[in-house]
Amino acid sequence: MTSSVRLHVAGLTATTVLWLTAGLSMLQPLATDLYLPTLPGIAAYFETTVATVQWTLSIFVAAFGAWQLVAGPVSDRYGRYPVVVGGAFVYCGASVLALAAPTIGVLIAARVLQAVGACSCLVGARGFVRDLYAPTEGARMLAAAATIMSFAPLIGPVLGAYVYVAFGWRSAFALLAGFSLLLATAAALRLKETNQHRNPHALRLAPMLRAYAEVARSPAFRAYTLSAAATYAGLFAFISGSSFVLIRVLGVSTTAYGFSFSTMVAGYLVGTLVCRRFVVQHGLQRTVYAGASLQAAAGVTMALLAIAGVHVPAAIVVPMFFYGIAHGMIQPPAQSGAVAPFPKTAGAAAALMGFTMMLIASLVGFWIGASYNGTVYPLTLTICATSLASMLIAATLVRRHGDVAQHG
């Protein structure tokens, strides 16, 4: 069945799928990027340490990853629609709780609930893209959605910086609450159910474990999942550590930091545009390899500049622009390739992939918080290490096991 027939059967249009996928994908990066400029201010407001404030990021990612193991089977059992709509409303409520948080502990708890909502939306979105499209078409759709989605984190840090200066750190969560409410309403009214193979046993423990074991045994799944995890780990190192390094160590202003972060996101936007053409001409494997090669060059350059004593904002921001391009090239084909072999358990496959990505990212986030020492070295060397891992995975596992064309 072609994608156009699947769309017709589901009562959807490609435009609706594109914009809903983009909007649902925005919830996770907005939950981090919009309030990044406020992190030093939150630490000062609650009179707490850098490591404690880093928990608001790391616990979000850890909860996001863990919840995918639940959201995936739920979407396979009950469908994508209730998972997406319910997740968007939970995200909205959690944003309101964060807005009113009287202590850092309540803020951290609100971030856990926010992660549950964002995770449910993303798993549902990946699931309905897999329901509707073959692997290469799915990668193109994800890349197109990522192009639109990237405007949110592109503008988010700048907007977050300005509203923080004007209204304080709580204003970031007010914006998140408003946006998620609009998105939840749109999803409830426009999205249709796409899961035509609902599995009545998906939530039973033994079948669930068997489904995850089947997914994990796939060499293609492991190759693409590790590729996605490696590139996201370096990105999350930048997300979790850049505000402290650029603002406290290198002395940029809060608003200038917003623009610095947006430079990386601009690179990601360029990468998704490149991916949309490159993946059609060269396929998933070569696209991932090309992106990983660029990523390794960016990471090594950043580390060499740091070791050479070039401790200026541009020595981090410029390499991250190219890292962002590479990330935009790697993620769409990696996400599509990881779930391609599993048409009947796409939710479980997307969940296990996301869990792996977020588990590794949360560990990197904990490391960035614990290793912060008032210098650029922990951040730059960590990003270099993840970029080299990305290159190694692309050159070995993806090259050997990444052919999933037969799973259309």
C-alpha cells in the first residue's frame, strides 16, 4: 500500500501529518532550549548549585527516555491518537506547575511530568509516520518536519533570554503552557487514528518484553539507534553545559547567549534541508555516514581549539554550527531506519530507540554538571568524544547493517 493510499484510508493529508509531526516534535526541544538562558538565574533564585539546577535538564531527559518504554506499547495497544492528545495536555499541565513552582524540588517534579507529556507526543508522532510511510519516504517526512521544528529552538533561546530579562525565569514556562495548549487542541481536532494493527497484547509484560527483545536483536535497529544516540549525546552536552560555559566562563550576556545557541540550531536547520535531498539520492546509510564525517570534523576542531588555548565564544559556537548541520543530517534517517523493520511494533521500536538515546544523553548531562570546573574543557572534550563515536558507528555498524529498503 502506497503512502497516498494510507493517508486516504486514515483520513489525513500530507500537510496535516507534516505540521502535526513538526509541532509535536517541538515540545521536547522547547522544554530545554527556551529556558536555557534562565539556568544561571534559576540557580541564583533558589540559591542552589549548578549541579542541582542541571537536574532540571537531566531528570527531564531521563524521564523522557524511561517513559518511552511505556508510551510505545500504549500506542501499539490503543493507537497513536490518545497517546498524542493525552500527552499534549499533560505537558500543558506540567508547564503550569513549573510556572508556579515554589521550590527547586517542585520544579524538578514538574519537569518529570513535562517529559512524560513530550515523550508521549513524540512516540505517537514517530508511530503514525511509520504507519503511513515507507522508510525513505518516512525519512523525508521526518526531515521536512524537523526543518519546521528547528525554527522553534532557533527562536526559543533568543525569546527565552528576552522574556527572562523582562519578566523573570517563570515566563519561559508560561510560554510553554500556552503553546502546548494550542497544540493539544489542534491534535484533538485534526489528527486521525493511523494504527491499523493494534496489538491487544502490547501491554502484557511477557509479550512486551518479547517485543523489545525482538527489536533489540535487529542489527539494523542497533546500528541506527546507536548512531542517533551518539549524535544526540553531543548535542545534549552542549544543551546542558553551554549556558554556564558561555555566560559564566567566557562572559557573554544572557541575550547574546540566546543568539549563540541559535547558531547551532541554524546549523541543524541547514542539515535537515540537506538531508531531504541527500537521503533521496544516496539512501539512509550514506546520509548518516556523510553527517557523521562532518560531525567528527567539527568535534575535533572544537577540542583542538580548546587545547590550543583559544578560549573565546566563537571557538565553541562555530564548530557547533557544523555539528548542528551534521545532527540534522543524521537524525531523520537514523530514526526512520531504526523503526523500519517493525511495521506491527513501530511504537515499541520507537520507544526503545528513544529510551536508549535519552539514557545516554542523561548520563552525559550528569557528567557535564558534575565535571563543571569553571573551564571550557569538560564541555569541549565531551562533544569531541561523542562526535568520534558517531563517526565510528556510522563507518561500522550502519555501513554493515543499515540496509532497510526491503522493509517499506
